[in-house]
Amino acid sequence: MAAATEVAVGRKLGWRQTAAGDYLSEFFGTFILICFGDGVVAMAVAALNQSGRGDKIFDASGDWLIITWGWGFAVAMAVYVAGGVSGAHINPAVTLASAIKRGFPWSKVPGYWAAQILGAFTGAALVYWVYVNAINSYDTANHITRGAANSVPTYSIFATFPAGYFNNWGGPFLTEVVGTAFLVCFVFAIIDEFNQPVRANLAPFMVGMAVVAIGISFGANSGYAINPARDFGPRVFAAIAGWDKIAFPGDYANISTYFWIPIVGPLVGGCIGALLYDLFIRDILQARGEPPDESVEPMGETAKATPVVEDY
């Protein structure tokens, strides 16, 4: 009887031992990322000033600080949740860079990308569900027509847009390339078994701090998507929810058809960041014969501590 039960359980749970389990993990990790990332923007843009806790959106510096820190914590929590199963790429640029430079299976790349985009779309839908009253209240108070040019503030809860001082796609594209190059460089450094890997399972927290650093230093030009799924999934949801061409294809006063920039820019930047990190750091460490730290998972999965047995 016990053997029959084990076989039945094995059949029921077997799919979780395949790539499908990884895809589900990526979906859930990216879902959490967007819930807390878009959620903090919803707080800053609409909820706080419409809830009696202030009269307007924070002044620019305060607004940006809460958003950058919120996104940093969002990334850290998502990686803590999903890291043990799929490595918590939660970003197509990280997945592509890992396939190019870290031996990640190319056969899994399309599944990871699809799961990440679906997770981001679903996270945006949940944020909208939670904050729809605040968003509607803000739109009414500020005479905003959803989908019109003046609806960018509430649209920005979900996806990115270029700064008004750009008149073509070059500046935002460059910013996305640079920001994502730094992101992948930092991620590779944090988990590099040949370098100085973060210990005590603090790697997810440090990845979150990397996102904070990038947002504070390189965020204003393009909204630092630095993640194609983070932008594309919520952008599609915003288009469905009524922001129309402001969301997709992304038509703004200064640049039109913007949607591709937060997709292509991060993919290019992620590859550049991976190549530069290996060129300047990892290849040198390996050439010098530095031994790898066996306690670090090279693919980025959460390391599991080995219990210490005291000898009395």
C-alpha cells in the first residue's frame, strides 16, 4: 500500500521536478517583484496623496527615494522567494546573460522569458486591483483622462517612459543599456564562486541593493526598467486597462513607439555587463588559479547552509 501511495504521489508531483517547476518559480518570483515594485509607485503617485496623508505627490527627490528603495526591496524579496528553485533570474536580461556566459541551458530561455512576462503582467493586474480606487481618485482630482497625454502619471505606476528632455530614443536606450550592464555585472559578482561571494544567504539582499544603486544613479532618464519583463508585462496590462497608446506602443510628446527600448536596451546591456565582468574580473581570477568557493552555486541558486555538528 505504501509503495502504491509513493508511486501515485510521484506521478502527481513529477512535473515539479522538470523545467515546469523552474518556470512556475520564475512566474511567481516576477509576480512578487512587480507587486511590490509597481505597488510602491502606486503608493507614491496616487495612494498616499489621495488617502489624507498629504496633498500631492512627494517632491521629486523624496518621491524617487521611496520608489528606488521600494524596487530594491521588491527584487530582494522576489529572489529570496524563488531563488532556491529557479535561481530567480526574474529578468530576461539575466537569463540571456546566464545562457551566454554561465552555461544556463538555452532550451530553458524561452520558458523563462514567458514565465517572467506572465508573472509581471499578473503582478500589475493585482496592483491595479488593489489601487484602482486611488488611481481613479487621483485622475479625477487632477482632471486626467486615461489614455490621453496627461495620463502619464498614473500610467507610470505600471511601466516606464522617457524623460522630457530627450527628443529621440538614443538617450533612453543608452541609459537602459548602461543600467542593465551594471545590474548583470553586480549580479555576476555577487554570485561568483571565484571572487568574493556574498555569504550568510545575503545575496538576494545585495542584488536588491544593486537595483537601489542603479535607480538612484541612473534612473531618471528612462525610469530604469533594466528588465524587459518588468516593463513589457505591466505595459501590456496598462494598455488593456485603458492607457491605450500611452502604454502601447508608447507614444509620448517627445518620442513615439517607445515600447521596444526597455526590451532591447536591457537585453543588449545585460550581455555587455556579463562580458565586461568576465573580461575584467572572472577571467583574471581564473588565470591566477584562484580556487572556487564550493559553497557557492555558480548558477545563482540559493546556497543551503551545512549544519555544524559540535564535537563534545
